[in-house]
Amino acid sequence: MKIPYDRLGIVIGKKGETREMIEEVLHVCLKIDSDNSAVYISDTSDTKDPLAVWKARDMVKAIARGFSPQKAMRLQEDGVIVEIIDISEYVGHSRSSMLRIRGRIIGKEGKTRRIIETMTGVHLSVYGKTISILGTFQEVHDAKKAVDMLLEGKPHSGVYRYLEKINKERKDREFSDMSL
């Protein structure tokens, strides 16, 4: 898979420790071609998880899209996914439109991004032409809906109300599950 050249060093890590960590945790082999900015992932004789290569691919993809290696390691858990949204599908390739939309998602001093992360439990990365969301299926679904609302031009106040509503519903479900 191709990754942005400026993220290649982060995939490798200091003295190769990120690459080694992914290889050790998932029992896969990562070959990095720095000339072409590409990563090749294959299983090894020690690979036990049939999804290990896919998980490693998602980890590398998450790091390439702006997440730290520590956050990307969450993808080794079953049920944790990364969703990548291409902003250009919403606004085309206009640089000013891209900057405006990125600003809407991040918010003033990171407020909107922080609220989405806090209310849904995801990690959010805005990098280049993409918005990436990392979390469980339900967390990503809820955060993606909030991001979609912002991309469609809905007011921030409406998005915050939506997030408060789903957060309350989640807490109510957790409370009712505990009382059973």
C-alpha cells in the first residue's frame, strides 16, 4: 500500500520500533520501500489470527492518515475499525473549500474535534484530504454521522445536540445493562 512520504518515518518508528511492534503483536512481516513510499504486508509461519494482515494494513493506514502508533495499536482488538472519509467527495478539489471544511471539523482551537472524540469515544484525525475515525463499530458510526452533518453544512449547534443525545442514550443503555 502507498502511504504519504512524510508519514513513512512514523510507520517505521525510531530505530524501527513501530514496525517491529506491529510485526511482533500481529506476527506479520512489514517490508518498507522508502523509494516508492510503499509498505508491503504479509503473514508469517507464526501468524495465527486470520485477520492479522488486514489488521496490520489498517494500522499502517491509520498511522499514514495521521494517528499516532499508540492509537493505531487499538486496531489489533476485534471490533475496532478505522473509517477514512475523503473530503474531496463533498467539496471537490478546491483548496479553499478543503481548508474551510477542515476548519469546520476541527473547530476553533480544536473544540469540535474534541467534542466529537469525547462524546463518541473515537479518535479523530484530520490529515490532508481526509478525515479518519478510529474506534468500535458503534463509536465510528456515531462519529461519522456527526462528521457527515458538518460536511453537509449543518450548524455546529445541531451537531452538538445530536452528540449529546447519542451520548445520553449510550449512558442510559450502560446503566440499564448494569442494573440487570
